[in-house]
Amino acid sequence: MGRRLAVVVLALQLLAAVPAAAQAVSGADRAAVETVIARQIEAFRRDDGDAAFGFAAPSIQGLFMTPERFMTMVRTGYAPVYRPREFRFAHTEADGELLVQFVAIIGPDGAPVVAAYTMERQADGSWRIAGCVLLEPPGESA
């Protein structure tokens, strides 16, 4: 793991150690969420819009309507997620049927970023990506 990514992961781990009102996340849910995110990133790397779009929650699919529109948004607004040099899963927080998975990423330009993925449990028990926000890593502000 690169030094910059290791620093971001450490900062996120320290933040996760702060007591919070969030619910505990089961190991099975965490593994399922990590798998969904990793598979979507793999689909982005292959430019497989259909597969990447398939990991999005119905609300996201309804917003973008087609894999092509979705991929255009990702390419233009989420370069670190679209083409990460490295990524590593950090802490997870849960609140009811929503879960937030933090992912430390080194983007294509070498800059560290934290992606906060909002995950939504579907009626069949699976998880899908309901949103992603790119955050400045702790300690990286100017």
C-alpha cells in the first residue's frame, strides 16, 4: 500500500475510534458491501457501464435512466472512483437500512480522497450503492 493511502486509512481508523451513535455492522453486511463497491470499481476500470450501473440502487438508476448517462457522470465527476490507482476499505457506519462505507482512494492524479458510499439494503437483502460523496481526507485541508 502506498504511503499516502496508508496515512488516509490511519486517519479514517482514528476517526472511527471516536464513539458514535451508529449501529454495529455485521461482518456479513460489511463483506457484502465491500464486494459490491469493489465490483463496481472493477466495472468502471473495464468501462463496463451495464455492470457498473447494475450495482446502483433503483433511485440512482431512475435518476440517470441509462448506463451511458451514469458513466458520463462518473467519468466527469468521480475520476478517483472511476480510475483509482489504489483503494482500501476503511470504517463502516450503519443507521437503520442505510450504511455508509468509507473508502480511502488514491486517484489517477495521485491525490488522496475519501469516498463515502451510502449503501441501501434491497428487499431481497442485497446491498446497492445509493450515493457516493468524495471527501477531503482528514488532515489534508489547506
